[in-house]
Amino acid sequence: MINIVLCSDENYAAYSATVMVSALENTSCKEEFNFYLLTTGLTEETKKKLKNTIEKYGAKLTILNVNTSDFSSLNIELGRFGIGTLLRLYMHRYLPKEIHKVIYLDCDLVILGDLKILWEKQLNGLAVGAVTDLCSPKSYSERQNNYFNAGVLLVDLDLWIQKNIGDEALNYLTSPSTKAKYLDQDALNYVLKGKWRPLELSWNFQPASYTAYEKDYDYLTSRKEELYDSIKKPSIVHFIGPIKPWHAKCVHPLQELFIEFSEKTPWPIKLKTLRTELSPLKRVKLFFKKSKMKRRRKLTKYLK
């Protein structure tokens, strides 16, 4: 089985459904997909809708309730992220003991490639496989070229447990001297510094990829072809940032893909409805961004 972990509360349940459906729509082995959804709480109606949606593909979904008291004593400023961002750190406590490997996915993704290909990648004795976090040259330099984005992870769960990665990450976050802008992502990078396997950029295609390609950042010179290939044919699109594809102000060139897959769930997103939430001034601003969006969208061959 291909074991896939997501974390969600009631507010993000609809988006987790879109992620899972997009994965199932883009694989030839749906019956091998075994999803685990860690949650701080879902209504019975939402649970039923989620399970029906996934099981109609022949895949399996197990919903696991996480005890929030595990985090109640932690003095961590969560900001816009919420408690859900920490759940992955304790996933080993809730997953069945017979599971030795997982793919972890955020809920702001759309899957366009076959996750079986990602699943079959070797970690070569390392606990985690991940994709480099793309950012400005200055930030990249400060991170010493060794910082990954935690939205997509391939995890050797045995090593995760053996090396106490989840607890070490939480210890880092609760240290008085820690100033973590990206919480668990910063924590995991601290714990796994130099000890993670880089995956191809297409497995976590980030908005910064467009800028990095267009501005020809020096730090990515050796990966320029890989960068272009990831734009042309992303395997996973990651809608990083506070504005998501279900927000009216979203200007991501591939927003329509998330919306397309949401229509195959009980929670379809209607773009026209979203646009009505914008004020006339914001609609004008969006209009002037459309040419840039269209130019970037044309680079992605998936849409053609």
C-alpha cells in the first residue's frame, strides 16, 4: 500500500478532499492508495463525505483523531498556521505500527503526477526526502543552500521514530531562544540539517519557481533545466502563502486546477462566486494582473 498522511480540521477538510481526489485522478493504481487524515476534530457528516469520496475510487481513508492535550503545554505562537501545522510531528503516535514509510502532504496542493513514482524513490538511509524551498537569493544564501519546504515529504517512519525527529522538532520550537517564522518547517530543517534527500523540484512546485526562472537567479544556474521542467510539467503544485486557491484574491496561474479537482468533491469551489466577494477596486487590480497570470500559465503543458 502507498501510505499518505494529511492533517486537517473541519475548516480544511474540503481542501484535503481536493488534494486526495487530485492524487487519485492521476494514478493508475488507485486501489493501492491508503490515506490517513490526522484531525483535531471533524463532524460525522464531514467524515462520511470524505470516506465516501475516497472509497468510490477504490482507495482507503482512515480518519485519526489527535489528542490536542499533547500540545496544550507548548508555549508556541501559531499565528496564521493553527495547531494543525504541528500534527505531522506526532504522526508516528497515531499511525498503525506496521507502517514504515509515508508520503506527507499539505492541504494546499494539487497532485498532477502519479504519487506511486514518488513513493518508490529511495531515501538512501535518510529519514526524509523533500524539495528545496525556493526563495530570494538573499534568503537562500542565509539558509546555506540547505533548507527544504515541508509541504511534501517522503518519510522513512522507522528512522523518524528512531531519531526522535518529531520530539526534537517540538523541543526546538519550545526553546526560549527560538524564533521560527515557519514553525514546524523551520524546526524540521533544524533537526534534519544536512540529513535529508533532495527531491526533484517538480514534486513541490512553488510560486517562487516562476520568479526564479524569469529572473534567472544565480543560485539556481545548475538547476535551470530542472526548474523549467518543473514549471512545464509539475507533479505537485503547492499554493504557498496566506492566499489560497479558494480565496477570491488568488492570482496563482494554476488556481483553476485546484478548482477543477474540487468539483469532484462534495465541496466544489465556484470561481465566479469567489469573484463576487471582491470589491470593484480589487477586481480592477485583478484585471491588471491577468496578463502576467496568462503568460505564466502558458508555460505549464498540463493545461494544453
